[in-house]
Amino acid sequence: GEGRERVRGWKMIGPTSAPHEAKAAQVSYALSSWPLARKLAARNRLACFIGLNLLLAPTLAMASTSFHANFVIVGGGISGVTCCQELSRIAGDSKIALVAGCGLLKGASNVVKLSRHLNMFEIVEQPLDSLNSSNTLVLSSKAKDLDVEGKKINLSDGSLLSFDKLCICTGARPKVLSSHPRVLSLRDTESAKYLQSRVKRARRVMVAGNGGIAMELVHEIRDCEVVWAVRDGHIGNAFFDEEAGRWMFPTLADRLVDELSSLNHLPLPQSVEDEASAARAESGVRERGSSLGPQWQTGAFGVDYRVQEPRIKAGLGTLKGSLSEASPVFVKFGCEVVSVEGNEQDQHGWPLMVSLSSGEIVGCDYLISAIGVVPNSELVKNSGVIALDANDAIVVGSDMASSVKHVFAAGDVCSVQLPPDSQDAGGGSSWFQMRLWSQAQQQGLWAAQCMLGNADPLRSPFDLFAHATYFFGYKVVLLGRYNGQALNHDSPSFKMLKREEAGKEFIRVILYEGKIEGAVLLGETDLEETFENLILNRLDVSFLGDRLLDPSLDLEDFFD
């Protein structure tokens, strides 16, 4: 009746008006009685997950409830979930609140530790109650407004959440080339399934972009013409230089064509009316969960990306168009999308006309935009207090703290800016930001430790760039300055060593002043831990010369 209840150490503060007093009492009792809470949840369809998936948002909103937590994390992606888990593990006496904007969280599964800095893992969707513990509160609500100085967040359900320290892990969203309903992007499980349903009807799709998502899309789309608009001069520029990209390129060799065919005699994949209905459905999809992450076919379609040989030859069969046994790929290098126009009235042509910077206009059924992401920093953008970079990412230092010391950020929403002298060649950090899932996980873990003030500098994730994934069915490991980033390629101290076997492995090592600065490992080389240690230990290996990559030399034993 006084509007103040303590349940498992949590404060619920706020006046309970007479019409809702009984409901407020029911909420308090439910929070202290988990079996009853489940029964109440079964009868209440309006969702708000508090502790064990309690569906009590309307009651909390009506009671104008306020909560206080020592640590608040905003965002249910991999960085936010990792940060929350680490805080819950090492700060048992503190109260932790995770504000998740949707009904699912993104966690890491099947984690395989390859080395100190390298992990292979899959992203899986988890229910909100998967993080439930005595000191952790998970809220299925959106953060609407942030009072930085007052240390308060207004939530979409009307609740007020105060905090001592805040970590913003809201991720990023795909850049969209056009609002046209036939321009698609890949964001989460729902958008992947929507994309699958659209491609099923397509005769020709265009893929714009040259990063990991674009490469995987081109490889996976079958029974459909694919036009690949690549801004750069070789594939995979976001990860590979021309040499490594060329090694990967033969996986598409049997599908490459020199010109587009005329498919105008085939029926359009969908009527204008049906497409308009689909667009309305897609508009809801775009607001849903966190991004898919590595090996996205596993999470979206339940297929095993580790089945290597079949995948290298024919993909995983998750994205199939309407042309039986026709999967040509037409690559347009050195161009990008300039404009997109609908052509719905011409029932004998293409419903979408895409203008390229090369001056060409290409007709297609769908355009898939995979040209990068935009940080979701709206929560702090209007505060005028927290510093953002030119791309509206939250600027943080090596301690993950923003310009306001009690506000931290991790993952794609932030821009990590290390001291310039820490990244000098010949002993400095070889880390740089690429907005990868591996980095988001590392930053979430590190942010939790920094928020508690007990981060060990020797365990910093910023002393080495390290990323492991799969492209085209091949294992890909990138270490340090793997493309010679920030090194003087014209210096006599700069040297590259290479070993390759078509279709099996590609190994390239960057040396500077006799020390290994980076490595590209494609295929099952099993050398990732060895080269990671050589980069970190700063050993002079110049005495080995070209023998460094001699298959008969057991590097692991040699440097043991």
C-alpha cells in the first residue's frame, strides 16, 4: 500500500494508485513466488520478462515503477549478453539489469577456443529468462530516453530505471540503399527467413557489397542469376587483399558468366499487390532482434556450416531461386549502386532497375544491400554530453568508457580509439576495429571488467587483432596486421612469405624488421596458435628466412 516492496533485494519504488493496488500487490507476490509467477504468466499474454520471464509490463507501467541497479546494460546482442553474464559472475553482490528491446537474446554456443585470442562460436537465440539469477533482472522493454547526469533511463513500458554505471550495447543496423520494398537486407533470423522467401520467387538478384555477408550470399544463392556489384577490384576486400581474394575466387569459377542473359520471357516472381503486402510485413521485420552473427545459416536455417566439401562445391542449399539448375554469377568490379527505381508497371520486364556508377542500368527482381552498418546510437545522440565520432558511434577508450566516465559502450555501437603511440609498428598493438562478432564478444567481456574496476591490463583484447570464421566452406583465420596494415610496404624491412595449395590452404605471413606482424591462414592449417604466440612474443625469426613456411619444419616444436 505504501508503494515500496523489496523482493530478493530489488527495490520497486512508485506510488500504487487505488485501482491498481491489488495488481501491484500481485506483482510483488509473484516476484517472490516463482511457481505462481509462471501460472500468472500463462494467463497474461502481454510480455515483460522480469527474472523468470514474468509477463507483467502493464502492471509495472500502471504502477509507475522505478528500479535501481548498480549496473545497467542496454542491448540484447552478443556484447550486451556477454557483459551481463560476466558482471553476474564476478559481481555477485551487485544488482544488474539488462534492457533487451526484443523477446530474444543473442548468446554464444559451441565455443571452441583456438588460442588465447581466438574463439570459434555460433550465435544462438536465447529466451530472456536464460540469464535469470538472483542478482540479474532482464527487462523486455526499450530504452527511450537517457538522463546521463541523473543516471536514469526511461523505458518504453513507462518504468524508470536508475543506475550507478551504464553500458550501451545497442549494436548497429544495416545501411539501406533504398526504401523500395524490393531492396532487402540481412539483419536477424526473421529477416533471413524473409529473404529466403523472396529469393525463392526470383529469377535474378543483385548483391551490393564486398564483406562477409555479401560473399556468403553470393555463394549460397542458387537456381537464380546473381549480379554482384563490387566497389573494389577484387572480392572480399573487407578481409582479404587481392592475392588472398584470388585464392578464394575459384570457388565461383564454374558459375561465372561474361554477360547477363535475357530472362524477360519468364513470369514475374510476384504481383504488385503481393509485393506490397510483403513490404508491409518486412517493415515489421526490420525492427526486430540483434544481428545474425557468424555462420548465420546455422542460426537462421538450422544447417551445419562445418560440412566443408559439399559447401565449397554447392553451398548449403538455403537460398534457392526460381530457375531450375541455373546459378550464374556476373561480377561487376569497380562499381557501386547509384540509384534504385521501381518498374512495377512493366509486366514484361524487371520490377527493379538499378543504376550503377559504371553507367549501366541492370534489371533484377531484388537488390540485397550488404554495404555495412550504422551504429544504433540514438539513445545518446541527442544528449549532447557523450562524444560520438563522424559515423555516430560512441567514442570509447581502452577502458570502454565514453566521455562520461560512468557510461560505457561495447560492440558495434562504439568506436574504440586507442592512443596513437600504442599502435606503432615494431612493438605497439596490432589491434584495429572491424565491427565483428568476435570483437563484440571480447568488448562485452572487457567492458564488464572495466566497469568493476578490476580489469587486468595483461588480458586486454586490444593487443592483437584476431578473428576466425568460415567463408565458402573454408576456415579463415586473420591475425595481427594480416594485410600489412599501418606498415611501410616499401621499406626494406617489410617482407611477405607465402605458401599455398589450390583448394587446400593459403598461408601468408607479414614480417617487419625480422618479426612477425600478421598472418592470413585459409583452410585447415592448424597454425593459428603458433603464429599468434610469435606475433605477441616479438621473436626475431629472420634467421629462418623462407624456411619459416617450410612444411617440413614443425614451427610449434621449434619455438616450444
